[in-house]
Amino acid sequence: MTITGTDKADWEPLQLEWHQGFAFVDGVLLGDGQVPDVYIMLNPEGAYPSAIAQSASAGRYPPSPLLADQPVWRHRRNHWVLRDALRDYYLLPAYRERHGYHALQALPFRFDNGLESLGHQYWRDATGAYWFGDYAISRIPEARPDSLALLPASPASVTSASALFSDGVNIFLQGLFIASATARVRYCNHPSYRVIDDQVYKGFKPLHQKDGTPLPIANPDDFQMLAHRWGTDGQSIIVQAQQGSSISYEYFYRIDNADLATFTVLNERYAKDRHRAYYLTGKSIRYVGDFHLLKCWQPVFDECGSVVSASEREHDYFAVDDTFVYAAGTRLRDAHGPSFRHLGFDYYRDHQHVYRRQKRLDVDVESFVVTQLYRNDQDYAPVLVGDKHGPLGSGGIIDAAMQEAWAPYFEAHPQLKDYWWHRLQALPETSQTPAETLPLRAIGQGFELGRQVYFRGRVINGLDAASFKLLDTHLCGDAQGLYLIPFHNAESEVPERFSQEPAEHFRSLGAPYLTDGKTVFCHRIFYHVPEPIRKAQAATFESCGHGWAKDRDAVYYYGEAKKRLHPSDTRILGTYAISPSLILSEGKPLDVAFDPDEVRVPHPDFLQLGTRKLFCHRRPLSAKRIDLTTLQFLNDRYARDQHRIYHYDGYATLTEVDEAHYRESLGHR
């Protein structure tokens, strides 16, 4: 049977094997390209077609999109293109190699006769031009297929991602219009960059600053990338930066005073010249002596925690000079550059201190160890960290499981002496776990009291049962300190000490703040230990709600002092902090002109400036449909003016509702 419109010069019959609605070519499954990733769970690589089809049918996977048991043809010059009686299809190139099956995408058009390659993933037939991407075929309606060709000025090293094609009228990049054919276009030494009419482009956009405006470049024709994110036009250094991580916003800036003759790119984030070092975010560092990247040490351990091999590479974020240490471009307080080194994982030390990332730890430096018990047959190999006083964070609070976990390491390292583990081992067994003669008394949160403190059924060594008590939902204490109650892995973790002051000195200052009588802490994330607030004064400290607080000298937002605010003239209204010249929302300045007398906060999340403006948190709301003169909130979720009733969704939207909707909501409270 011949499919109508199929030229045998272009197409050849394709033999398929069908099982339960699933097609296979050369033993490889043809999945539906509308949902290409669902077949990954089948793990089809190497299995027989009948077995794959049986599993797919039982799991109700989408069948192959082709017409079952009908002729299918494959293009002779492009084996990624198939055809049946109804439509043409594209075999997405990435799936066969990565996942062991084909993803077959139905196309909204059919190819004409004479489909041929122009190179660099461009194709044309008698009536159209196309770009064959990894996940779709794009038609190029603006292109004249008979004239489309690679720009003559293209270098031999050009890739499909950077190749520029022209039809004499327009220029295309990856099948999309980028400039007219009359534009002056120059390739750069990096495939992502090009110069078009005296503007440097990355991708399809001119380089722009953080505010979105074009980045002025003195010599665009001399632009070249040096390495990673660092480039130059021969006069300035041009840097590609980004704001955010999981969701990022890319922008560019210039360094105009760099010494180009000595400018050296160290890695993606750091560069230096003979005067300064530079960090990607725009930080400039006046270094001392030899500025270089820290060596990142990557050890490999055996099942007893002994190092069997190690490798080194340059660190992505840490750098040192002859005096200081820098983490993400910021000088690490009191850290000593010449002696600073990586211990493995997230831990570092110098001759005086130990650090976890940038945070200094209160541990004994000389006895501090970082190790891992490699378990060949398991995915998870526990990382053990601690000093002679106990595992990190335990504060001497140790249970039997913790002692057992460390046993292989200490037994394999007899040169280590007088660690907490040795002291516990030296105790008679009856001393380690004295017989419980008192009935256990449950006090909540998984704790029981007898002669000792029990947590989730386990004896916790180091806690004083006589003085132990719960302080709030997530904190506890005894005569020896204050502790965080474990939330994650509570069956195996123990309370973590964050203060050595006795529990009787604990005082809540209003969430999320507390004090141990000497230090003020911010407990922002309930499963993390409370963080001490540097320089906060416990005697005058007060929580103002919604993360805001004051003492005699400063205003704080979730523990961070706000330097532009002074407690004497700052009002805290809901989520807002208001001084005579500045409004902060969620800890950040709100860019709006205002008169202090017009400020009103009708709801903790809403800021009203007279009858001019209304904000929800930091987001402005249209005041045209809301009568600000009469706006008032009825409760947390409903507001009204003289004309309407509004529902607040808890985020940033006021939606108009009728009176019946509001009355009904009252009945559900």
C-alpha cells in the first residue's frame, strides 16, 4: 500500500513490530511525544518488546501515536522523520540515547517533496524551511527556502547553536529571526554572543543592565569573551551576572577601572588583576599578597572512615590571600588565609577556628574530625563530624545509637585518645544505662522523665532529668543549657544545644525571638537552631510582630539589624516598618514617595497612603476600583468600602464578592 503524496524517492517503508497498541522499530519503543517523559519509569533499555508492551499496558501508559497495523514510512535523508496516512512525525533525538526509547511527536504540518539538509539543523523542502531542534521542529515562515544558506562570514568552528543563516532578506538564529539581512553582523569567540549593528547580543537580546536598560559598550566590534562569564571590549571588563538561583534573572555590568594587561579569570565567579580581585556579583576586593582560589579537598573513605584516596580542585566559592579568607566574595570574619584549608564536605579550618561553610563553629579545633563510613551496598553513607567533646551539635547530649554509629571509626583509629566515645566506653555498662527504678512520666513532644531523660523511647545521655523541661513546641532545656528538639529524623537524632545558660533563664520575647538571659536569639525556622543576634540588647529588646523587633539601638527584621532605621522614630505597623523618610516591607525598602501623616495600615499585610496608593506587602494594587476613603477590613480575609465587599486571598489579591458570600464565610468560622 502506498500513502498518497509519498514520493518513493524521499520515503522508504518502515517495518514496525506491534504489541498491545505499542509500536517498536528495531526493538525500540515508539512513545507518544505529547508526554515523552512518562516512559522513563518503564526502564525499557534492553527489554524485549513484548515485555515492555505488557508493562506499559498494565501501567496504562499512552499508546504509540501511529495508526496501528497501517503502513509507516521513514524519510530517506532524515531518519528522524516518519509518516503515516494521517500525518508526519518527528522522533525527538535526545530520548533514544538518554532513555532507551523513541518519543514520537506528531507534527501540525506535512513536509513537501525534496526535503534536504542545509546543515546545522536547517532543512528545506519545495515550499518551506525548518529548524530541527532537540524537542520540536520549527517552521520558519519568514524564510525563503530557495535562498536560505549559512552566512558566508561564518567561521569553520561555528556550531548549530550559533550558526547564522540568511535568505537575503532576514537573518536567523536557531530558526528564529534575529536581524535583517542589511544589518552588520559579526560572530564572537563564544557561541552565545554576536555583534549586530554595534550592539553585543547574547542569544536574541542585546546585553542589558540590572534595570533592563541596554549596557553601554565603548568598542562593541572588539568584544570577546575571556572565559566563563567574563568578557572585554578592550577598554572595560564586561561581566554576565545573575540575580537568584532556582529562578534567575540574567544581566550584565562593566568594570571600567580594571587593569586589562594583568586581568586574569580564575573561575566562573572570581577574577583578578594586579590591584584587585573581583567577584561575579560586582564585589571588588583589595587583596593582600597572592590572591588565589582555595583548594577543594575531596577525600574517599573506607567503611571505617579512613581516607583511602583524595583529589583536589579549585574551589568554586572560597578564595584566600596572604592574610584573609573570602567566601562568595565577602571577607570571612577573623579567618586566617595562610592556614585556611578544606576538610571535606562543608567543613573548613584555620589555625584557630573550624567553619561549616561560612559559619564559625564552637568546637575544639585540634580534635575536630570529619569522616564518612562508606557502605558499598547502600546509597547513603553517613558523614560523621565532631570533636573530643561529642558529635557536632550534640553539646554532650548522646544516645546509644550515636555511640554505636561512631564505633567503627574509633576502633579503626586507636591513635585518637580521650574522646567522648572513649570515656563512654570506659564506663561500666550499668553506669552508661542505669536501671530505671522510677516509673516514666510523659511530659510531651516525645519526652519521658525518670532517673534519666528519654526521647522517643531512647535514653539520652547528658541531659539532667531533675531540671529538664519543655520550653515551647520546639525547644527544651535543663540546668546545663537550652536545646532544639529534633524534628527531622527524630527517631535517631538528639536535642541540639544552642546555649549553655540554664532553662530557668529562658524567656520568650514574642515569636520568633527569645533570650537565655544574656543573648537574644531569632528562631525563624523551627527545625533549625535559633541564631544569636550580634549586639542585640536583651534588657531592652522587644518583639513587634511579623518578624520585626527593636532594642535601644536598632530595629531588626528576623534578626537582621536595619541600618537605615532607628528605633526612636520608627513605627512598626503590621508587616511594615515606617520611619519619617523610609518604608520597609518584609525587610526591604519600598520605593514610594510618601508623607508620614498619610500612612495607614488597615490590615497587617496592607499599606495605604491616603487616597493615592494601596499596597499588599510590596505589591501595588489598583486604587481605581477601591474607594480608599472608606476602605476597612472586616476580618483577616474580608474588607469593604462604601460600594463593595472584597475577599483577600492571603497573597496579593482583593477580589470583589457579594454580601451573601461574605455572610456564608462567617457561618464557617
